[in-house]
Amino acid sequence: MDERNLAHAGRSVVAITDPDDPRIVAYRDIRERDLTGRHGFIAEGTVVLDQLALSERFRPSSVLVLRNRLSSIADRLSHLPADCPIYVSERAVIDQIAGFPMHRGVLAHGIDTQPERSVTEVLDNAMAGYGPVLIAIGIANHDNIGALFRNARAFGVGGVLLDDTSCNPLYRKALRVSVGTVLTADWCRSGNADDLIAAAEAAGYRPIALTPKGEHSLDDLEPTERLALVVGAEGPGLPENILDRLHGLRIAMESDVDSLNVATTAAIVLSRLYDSRGKCGR
């Protein structure tokens, strides 16, 4: 399928020749602006675009594509909503629009079509399944947020709760690192650590802090329990009041290594739980 076939199928394909064209204002200088001053978010690359097309919560409002990529992704574009315009540009124009060389050549502007999720809604939805809940506290690194969501999706996490000091997972880089799973996961970003943990406990989950200081090992995990895994930022880790309140879980490692990356830590624990749930006939 090429541009003519897309047009024949009733899809709007619009050539953009001026980087100042007002129709593509959402895509300007995306490295610097990210979510700031922009309604919605930017999804970059075909893998993230696929997740956006599958999402029940988010939808694309438009797509901006490098002209020489159009034919190769036309089938993907044909599955987007009929009212989603497809803008195409040559390399020099799209690079000026984005503010840096767009090697992937595929951008989409997405919007949230539903009211903002509440902590209670995410937990209620998670209770319908068997997977744990992931609670992220103070995670300001976009790569780590994206990797946490990718791990959560891979290992059947029922919902992700982020406190309001964690970065927004809709940031372009976080979305890209998550391979778009942010768009199909159930999550919310709201409140503080104490509120999120209390809500998880009230919903029937047992919070466990993932920390090198933990008194319990992976072998102590009970896969039949509803667990809420609590992770903190690298460096400072979880606040002391949280560590004092919760059971701590550690991962065995060499004594001269301080800790693992937070996303790696979560992946190891989630993988163990996922495997154990399988053995228990989830």
C-alpha cells in the first residue's frame, strides 16, 4: 500500500513543505519541549505507534512521517482512526520540525481520551487478575520509567502506581524505552508514597520494598499472595520511613556491588513471581 492507495481508501495524506506550517505545531522542537506546553504527547517510532493504535485509553490525533518511510508503514497507518491526518515531509523539513535528525522518521501526536485514572481504579482493575502491582517512588529518570513499564508488561503486572515526584511516563523518551507499553498498561501518577502504599494495603495487597537492605530473599516470596512491589530511585532509594514500615526484599549479589539498576531489580523479582505463578497454575 502506498500514498495513492491510502488516499483511495479515504485516508488523508497531507504534504508538509514548510516547517512552520501551523498544522504540525505539536511536533516542533520535541526534544526541548517534550510535554511542556503541549497538549498530548509524542510517540516516536513504529513500535510505539503500534501500541498507540492498540490502546483503549489513548488515540493518535495525527501522524508525521518521513516520505521515504510512507510505503513501508502504510499498512500500519491504514489501521489508525479514519479522522487521523497523515502528514508527510522530506528529510530536511521533518528534521527542522523536530529540532534534531529524525532517524526513525515516524512520529505520532497522541491524546488521552479518558478521564485521568485514579489509584482506586487501577487497583480495582488489577484485582481482577493474578499479577502483582508495581509502585514506583521518586523515579525521575525517563529510561528507568520506560524500562519499568516494559518489565511490568512482560511479567504480567496488574497495574503501575507512580507517585507525583516520578516523571510522567508519557515523556517521549520514556515511551520509546517502554516500547509503547505505557500506552496499553493500566497506570496512574498521583499522590505520595504513603498514600499509594496505604491504598494498595486497603485493596488487599501486601507491599514489599525492593532494597539491598532487605531482610528477605527471593526464596521467601509467596507467589499466591497479592504483592505490591515498591521501588525507589537509584542513589537515594526508598525513604527511610518506607523501609522501616515495610518488609524488605533483597537480591543476592557480590558484596562489593552496592545495588542493581532499579528496572533490573524489578525485572528479576517480577520474573521470579511470574515463573512461580505459572507453577501454581495461574
